[in-house]
Amino acid sequence: MEIIDKGSHAPVTEYSVGDVIQDDVSVYMIVQISIDNYAAVDLIDGSASDSCGSLKKLYHETHISGERKVKAAVVIEGEAK
């Protein structure tokens, strides 16, 4: 995954599935792990937050002041070895 940092980012006021969130420590993706469970996956080390039953609850439990939404793109470059 390639993170595109152009310096201006939307403030985070809620989470949506697929959002990529950056803070001072890491970069996270908001994912749906089952029909009614959501988590934040750290894109640096692959760890996931505890699952929450709604996106609002996930935001309330994991949001950090100063985090921002960033644009991310998956780049496919041939076969894995």
C-alpha cells in the first residue's frame, strides 16, 4: 500500500470502512471484520484494535486527537515471491 501525503488532510470526525487514518505514531485502516464488528488495523505492524459493534463505538474508543484521514492506494507490481 502506498500512502500519499500531500500535507492537507480532512479532520477525523467519524470513521467509515476503508478510511486510512494517520496519527503521529502509525497509519491505520478501518475495516469490517464481520457483519456487525469493526476494527482499526495498524498498517505498520498488522495488529488490530479490539472489535466494536459499530463504527461510532470504534471511533469513540480509538480516536486520538490530531489524527487525520489520508489518501491511500494499493499498488500491484507483479507476482509475490
